[in-house]
Amino acid sequence: MARWIGFTHNGASGFGRLDGERIEVCEGDLFGEAKPTGQVLALADVSVGLPCRPSKMIALWNNFGALMDKQGLSRPEAPLFLIKPANTFRPSGAVVAVPEAAGRGLYEGELGIVIGKTARDLTEEEAVDAVFGYTCVNDVTSAAILKADASFTQWTRAKGLDGFGPFGPVIATGLDPEALTVRTLVNGRERQNFPISDMLIPVPRLVSQLSQGLTLEPGDVIACGTSVGSGPIPKGATVEVVIEGIGTLSNRFE
């Protein structure tokens, strides 16, 4: 198991393996050949950055049994998703400015699957090998924008505003996703707590189905969808998405 982190130190960007409060700095390609440089930095001496730079974030809808039952939805035969653009990405610790037009943002704590190789039309067996690791995601949504026009549900705009796709703080490898639990806290109060084992489409099938006709690139993040407990973010609140084995994604929303 490894926990990979991106950072900035003395104005230069880098990445490495996080071991407790120390970063073993690496060079090369995170998804290719990452070589230790021998340099070790204290986590307290760096600014945490994104652990990778996705070409896209694929965000799932209706992928947890508890939420499906609560909302009276049907079990999907294939993944229901949208794509969040790169302007939404923010690292843990970043402050997100919610524009006035968006009203209050809604938090959605989620598990993120990070792809490690270029892949398309995968079998479920091949999909397992394409997964590099896992991260925490907050798939923020503007409810005010989503249904502002009765003629068109604005998924892309409502979820595609600047800073509406924070993820991190690390990418953890060697985890069993079925054993993970997602917790979301708002100003320290737990609002979500749900098991990944309740996912309607488990990780191998999900990656396989998404790859049919859609090329997945190294670093792409698949946000697996949220469960019950999503709600509004008060102005000035800090939202934390916590997954044991990965860590805590923490962002303040202004």
C-alpha cells in the first residue's frame, strides 16, 4: 500500500509517497516509473496540491442502494454519469468561492477511482488492472442552477463551476474498495456515513462499462456517486470527506 501526494515546495511542484508526516520525494511519472530522489520533506513544510491531473472526472448518479430506495429510483443497467471539467478540481485545503448565482452548494462525499493506464473497451478482469488507486471526492452541486430552467436540467453547469470538484488529499493504492466507508462532516458534524459495499455497480464492472467506447486516461478520476445525507453547505463552512486508508479531504466554502 502507498499513499501518493502532490505538493508545492519553494515554488516548485512535485510528488511523492506520504509516510505519516513525511514525504519521500519522487521524480518521473506517477503512472509510469516513479523513482525516489532521496529527498524527504516534512508535510508541514509543503502546500498540498492535487495528487494527479485528470483529463476528466466522471461523476456517477444513482449508484448506491440506500439512495436509490429513498428516492424511489430504478436500478440502472449501465452507469449514469456526467463529466466535470478541469476548472472544478481543487486540492485539499483550498478555499472554494461559491458564486452568488449558485446559491448554496450541496456537498456529496464520494469515493474516487483513479485510473492508472490508457484503457478502452475493458473486460471486468482488465478493469481491475487499470485501477491505480483511490481518493476522496466532494462532488459539489448547485441545486439552484440544476433546475432553474424547466426545459433543461443543467447538470454540467450546476456541477461544473470553479472549485466544485475537490479531490485528494492523496491517492491510496492497495485498498479493497468493498471494505471502505465514506464519511462527510460539515463543521465537524457528521452528515454522511455509508459503505462502498452498497454500490449498485461495483468497481470492476463500473470501470469496464465506462470504458466501452470512452477512453480512460492515466489520472482520470471516477467519482463513484454519493448516498443518503447530502445537503447544503452553509457559507463559511468546512466540509471534510473522510475515508479510512485514504485520509481527509478538507475544503472551506465561502
